[in-house]
Amino acid sequence: MPTKEELLNAIQEMQSKPPTYNTCEKLATFYTLLSHLYSEGESRGYSYDVKSVFPVSTGSEFREAITGKDIEQVVDVLDEHMDMVKILFPKEYKAVIQRINEVQ
């Protein structure tokens, strides 16, 4: 079981990295562990809001559109449209699914 200090250090390390899905996932895990094991997550001012760690804009139209949005709602929108991509562009659909499956 990680100590409180280890969790705080891990959170600090993840917050200093670029906001990727992987770092967001790790941050959520660390915040949850801190909250459940030490009951201090919320009282220390940690935010559990995905919007605070979701990617910041980097110039692409897609990233501009999703900046600051709730990841669950973004995935819901993408999921709705992936069925159409699968029908119209099956090779592209397979390529996207393969890339997603490769993400750690």
C-alpha cells in the first residue's frame, strides 16, 4: 500500500507532465487512493474534475473543440459517429481501433 507521501509525490509528478490520457488516468487513480486511504484528497484542494486535466489546446481544430470538455461526454459524441466511420471507411475505422488498443 502506498504511503501518503508517495501518493503526493506521484500526483505532483503527473501534474508536471503533459496532459495525456495516460497521465489523466494515473492522476485519477492517485487522487482516488489518496482520498480513500487518507481521507484528505478533497480537503487538500485536489480537483477530481476531468476538465482540469484534459488536454489544453495545441492548435488542431479537434483539440480546440475538446479543450475543457468532460471526457465522458466527448467519448459519447465520438462513439455515436464511429459507427458511421465503420460503415463508410472500414479501413480507417480498423486503424483507429488498432491505435486505441495500442494506447497504454
